[in-house]
Amino acid sequence: MRRLAGVLVAYVLVAWFALQVAEWLRGVLALPPMFRTLVTGLILAGVPVALLVAWFYPDMGLSEGAERTPSSDEVRTEER
């Protein structure tokens, strides 16, 4: 569960940055207001995808020699 929370926090931070860049681009390139709506929609559509990837592939992003440490829930179930 901590993995999902970490992915969600990272996603929110990157999404905020992407919105800032989109707003800047909209002003510089004189894009229509719908551009921000499109970027926001794409960001919102990506949230479930990011959470599903984090859920089904918890070891993604670990380096070759790194091992995943068991969570406290996994440790408690092994002790029983």
C-alpha cells in the first residue's frame, strides 16, 4: 500500500509540473483554452494506469542487485 501512495504522490507532483508547463506553452504559443482542458484530461486518465502498474508490478524500478524488503503486513502473515 505504501508503494501506491508513493506512486500517487510522485504522479501528483509531475502532473502539477506538467500543468505549469502546459499553461506556459498556452501563453507563449497562443493556444486555445481547450489545450489546458486536454492536458488535464490526459493527466486524469493516466492516474488509474499509473496505480494499476504500481499494483501489478511492485518490483518495477529496482536495480539488478536490489531486493525488495517485505512489508510489515507480509512479515506478520509469515509469522503465523
